[in-house]
Amino acid sequence: MDDGMVSVAVQMQDIGRRARAAAAELAFASAERKHAALIGAAEAVWAQRQAIIDANCEDQVYAEAKGLSPAMMDRLRLDEGRVRAMVDGLRAVAEQRDPVGEVMAEWDMPTGLHIRRVRTPLGVVGVIYESRPNVTADAGALCLKSGNAVILRGGSESFHSSQAIHACLVQGLRQAGLPEDAIQLVPTRDREAVSAMLGMVEYIDVIVPRGGKGLVGLVQREARVPVFAHLEGICHVYADGAADLEKARRVVLNAKTRRTGICGSAECLLIDWKFYTKHGAVLIEDLLAAGVEVRTEGELLKVPGTVQAAPDDFGREFLDMIIAAKLVDGVDEAIAHIRRHGSQHTEAVLTEDQAVADRFFQRLDSAILLHNASTQFADGGEFGMGAEIGIATGKMHARGPVGAEQLTSFKYLVTGDGTIRG
């Protein structure tokens, strides 16, 4: 191992030790202090918005030289509107109720014991993410709100933006009298820092990967620390025979084109033959008119402008102005297709038939299922969580948008009165 590797490993151990110490303090920090830190951070981000945007311009130059895709460049880019959204997110998390110490359930036992199940922080959260610098603010805020220390390892392409945002979070902590080590940003682009985090079982309680298939796959393969899995967003929209035409047109366009680079962007459109017989290729034509490349097969290839789908286009996350489309024979065929090709992230059913919607909801097990609404709503902010640290597609502990409440565990507080067991 060379000196560089040793120094990164040593550096990460130091960050871990400091995070563990900060987590012990944060676990009992008052709701008022945490609120003050988040409001202070929000004010600092807005006051420093020009410095953050300047740092982001530096990152964009680096990312372009690296040959990042247009979708990834969009994720990286910050302007005043996106900085404003970050500030709004910090304020929204600040105003939420504090989950720590909340009594989830309580009961009395015949033995005379009184038992309470109470929310408690996880401890230290490690967040490994690509390109989106706003994750620095979102993850920092949610971990602080839930009483957790956090170690942030941003993408190399968002290095300067993340540093500028992180400085504002630290300013909020300092002003509120909370340990500055509560939110730490890994100060190197070295990939060795990621490997170190994945093995830091004595310091990190859970790892949250935010990024593409490559990153998430690496984390799941190599992590010795537990992981909140956030797999690809292979999101489906199913237009049923009983769909309302205008609602369907509006939702399909929004689900694909509002922002193509986010995990809630629709990647596959399934159209019931009954809908197609009644309304023709209108949904496909709308997408083509909006500049979307529609990859399809069979009957839909007769629609001018569509292209032949490759077999692996179904079950692919494009994160671009591309969608796969297919005709299906009713809701059961749609469900079978989604089970085969989906990633258990987000699916939408467009129908006025409640029985079809109920069947779709009962028989699919994706983290988020929507009826007559766009898949672009797969977002913690849209769920009233202020922000999210990711969309968990696994089954353990947290599922769907991971907000402050999902970053807690619980402990049992048991009270007796000289009570002994017979």
C-alpha cells in the first residue's frame, strides 16, 4: 500500500472517530438546537449562493472534460432557482417535528412493568453519492434532524459545489452550539475513501448510496456496513383501457419529460390494447412531438418516428429523452411485465376503473405505486418529508423516500417499581 492510500485510510478512521463522538452528543441534542442549526444553514446557503454557483461552474468544467452525459450534467448543474430549492428543503426539514424520543407505542404488563418503544437515532450514516450537489444539503439536514452524525462522500464531479454547501451546514452547526463534526464531508476525490467507508463497521451504522447502477452495485458487493439499497428507477406507466384520455396524455408526458435525469422518470410505457383501439397512438405521438425517442416493437412500430427496441430496452434506465413502449393485453399482462423488468421503485396506473387500480396496487410490490399521477412524484419533498436521502427499494427497515423518521431505529424504555421476575 502506498503512502497516499495509507493517508486516506488514516484520514477516514479519524473522520469516523469524530463522527462517532458527535453522534453521541447529537442523540440527546434538543429539537430547538437542531432547528436553529438548520435555519442557520439555510440562511448561510442563500447568503453564499453566488459562491456556491461559482464553485458549481468549476465543477461543470471538470465534468465536461470527464465526458459526463447530458443527464448527469443536468443533475450536477446549480442555478439560483436550484439553490433556492435547496434553501426551501433545509427550511422544510427544520420545521418538521423532531422524530427522536417520539413514543411509538406504550403498554402495561401484568407484572407491573410499563413499556415504551421510543424512536432513537441510528448513529452514524455514511452517504456516498454522484453528481447531485444538493444531496449534500438534503442528507446533512435529514441526518441532523434525526440525531445522526453523517459522513458525506460526494461525487468527484461535484467536489467544489459540495464543499461550498458543506461550509454553510457547518456554519449552522457552529451557530447553534452543536458539534461541527456532526456533518463531515470527505475532503478527497480519491476512490480509496469509498472503499474505506464500506468497511468502517466500528464507526458507520448504515451506508446510503445515491447514484447509478455502477455505484450501487459496488456498494452492495463490497460493503461490510449495512446498506439502504437504492437501485435503478426503472419506472413504468400503464395506460389502462379505462384510462381518461386527457389525464393519460398529461401524466405520460410529465412522467417522461419533466426531468429525465431523476430516478422517478418513466422509462417504460405500457398501453392496453383496449386503450390503443379506442384512442390510437396518441400517447406515442405526444412523446415523439416532445422530442422523445420511442423504442418499441410489433404494432407500435407502424407509428411513424418510432424505432425498433432492443431486447434489453425493456428493463433499462435511460435517464434521457428515450422511452420503451409496448402494447399489453390488460392489467395482468402489465403487472407480469413490470414484475419481470421493473426495479421495485415506482409504477403508475392510469385508469378510471377502481378495480383495475386496486389490482395494480395489490399485486405489485414496488416501493411507490401511483394511481392517475406522474412517477415524477417519487420524491421525499413531494411526500411532505422536506427532503429525502434516497428512495430505498429494499425490504428491510426503510422503503420508498427515506426522510428523517426513516433514519431512526427504536429502543425500549421499561419502568418498574422494585419489580422482579417470578
